[in-house]
Amino acid sequence: MDDLFEGGRERPARAAAVKKVPEKRFMGFRPRELVLGVVAVAALGWGAWVTKSLVAEPREQEFVQLQLQGIISEYLQAQARSETDQNMAAQQTAIFMGKLDETVAALSKQGKIVLVHEAVIGGDIPDVTDQVRKVVYAQVAMPKMGAAPGVQGEMEAYLAANGGGNVPAR
């Protein structure tokens, strides 16, 4: 092995084969350092965004009350008294309930917390029942009440026979 090295030097053939390749640099940084720097900056930016999101003041929310049961009962009573057949009434009621749900969801998207009227025990909470009713009935018509056949005539005849003095003449 001593003949491979002469005085601690490599053979000339091997020295020619091991040529030092110059390192690629960009603005004095190696590619690995650049990648690590970009990742560090991205991590710091993401951390700052998360911190801001967690610490930021929540948007102001307002409590409102809604007489949901009253609106639904009103519609169902009108539907029951209408001359609409059962299948059509079920379809119309499903549409009404969908529009009512959309309207309440829109209030929620506006930052309002909707409480049903029965859940409000005290406090000064604005009532949005009339507003919701107007929006829903602008999209879905209130069922038309049908006249119960013969009931009005029978009632008038009964009152006329039993001394009802305020019976209108036909």
C-alpha cells in the first residue's frame, strides 16, 4: 500500500478524478438553506395568522326572539281550513317550512342569535316575529280558507229559528 501513496499524496490519476465541484449558491445561500428559510417564514406567517384569529375579538352578536310556534301554528291552521287536498297541503307545508328555515338561517348569518319566544324569561330582547312572517309570506302564499259548505247556512237558520235577532237576511 505504500506504493500507492508517495509521501502522503494520492496518485495523480486519482487526484484528477476527484475534482471539487463548486457549490451552487443564490445570494450567498445554499439551496438547502433557502428552502429552510422559506419554510421558516411560512411557519411564522401561519402562526401569526392563527394567533390573530384566536385572539381577535369576536364579532358582535345580538340576541333576538322569534315566536316560531305561533308562525307555524298560524300556517298549519290556515292549511287545515283550506280546500287544498292532503297531498298538495303536505307539499305546500314542506315548502313553507323550508322558507321559514332559510329565513331564520339568514338571521343567524347576520350575527343574530335567534331564541324561541318560549325560551326568553326576561330581558329586553327584540322580537323579529313580524319581520320573519313578512319575509316568509312574501315567498310562500298563506293558504286561502275555504268556506265550510252548509255550516254558515245551518247556523243562520238555527239562529233565526231560535230568536237570533242579528241574523242577516239572504
